[in-house]
Amino acid sequence: MSLLVNYEFMIKRTNNIVILLFIFSYLLIGSCASSNPGATYATVEEAEAARAKDKKAAAKAQKKAQKENEKRYWKMQSKAAKKRIRKTRRRNKKEKRKKRGCIF
């Protein structure tokens, strides 16, 4: 009797697995469909222009974030540290200019 019960349980379990597999594959087919016609571009030039526009927006956002980070960095520094950092940057800039003028 117990063998029969286990066998029936396995049949029900297999049916449930098949149903879940069917539902899962149905959902995946919808996400694998091609994109909407409105989302694609008619010509290569349009696609390149849109890509350049996105790249420009990303660069602008990155520049803004970098500016905010630098502003926050300077705000956290003490007056003496700010002075030391400025002097070090100036010294490095002078050394770089001298090195650029020199052949060796």
C-alpha cells in the first residue's frame, strides 16, 4: 500500500514540475522577444547620434559627480592641510614643466 502512495505522489510531483516549467518558459519567451519597433532606429546615423547623446549625458553626470566629490574633499580638510596640498600641487606642476623642457 505504501508503494502505491509513493508512486501517486511522484506522478503528482512530476505534473507540478511540468506545469511550473511551462509557466516559466512562457514568461521567458515574452522577455526574449525582439524590442519594440519604436525603440530601434531607422538608420545608422540616428543610432550613432543617440549613442553620442547618451555618452555626452553620461560624461556630464560623471563630471558633476567628480566636482561634488572634490568639493566634499576640500570641505573635510583643515586649513593647514589645504595649504600643504596646494603647495604640493604647485611644486609638482613646476617639476613637470621643468621635466618637459629637459631632454633627459
